[in-house]
Amino acid sequence: MNIKLLLFGITTDLVGASNLEIAVAEASTISNFKSLLKKTYPQLKKIDSYAIAVNEAYATNDLVLKENDVVAVIPPVSGG
């Protein structure tokens, strides 16, 4: 199934795009998705942690993705 992937901050620079459409297996969880993301884009391993949001809500690792979900990768933000 296909999902839309949105990338923000440093993740955009590392992947070279701000949004992509990617295929994931049926009944993939966020945990499965994170593994796929690191295999597909190994440069993301440089980021220690990041949040995942699905359809504009933060997601836990056990959330099951559905066709056409919009998944955002949100890296840590610092500022002052």
C-alpha cells in the first residue's frame, strides 16, 4: 500500500526531498515503518531521535498504517 511521507528540518536535507510517496506492507506498524525508513534512507541513521506523526497526530510505535496515510518525520528542534 502507498503512504505519503513528509520530511521536515534536517530530514529534508538528508533525504533530498520534503515529500515522497512510498510503498509499505499491509498492516505495517510505525515500528515497521521506522525500520523500512532506515533501510531505504540510511543517511537518516545520523539522527538520534525523531517523532512520527500520522495524519497530523503524533503516533506510537504500535499504530497500524492504512492506505493513503500521511506520515511526517519530525526531527528534534532547538532554538531560543
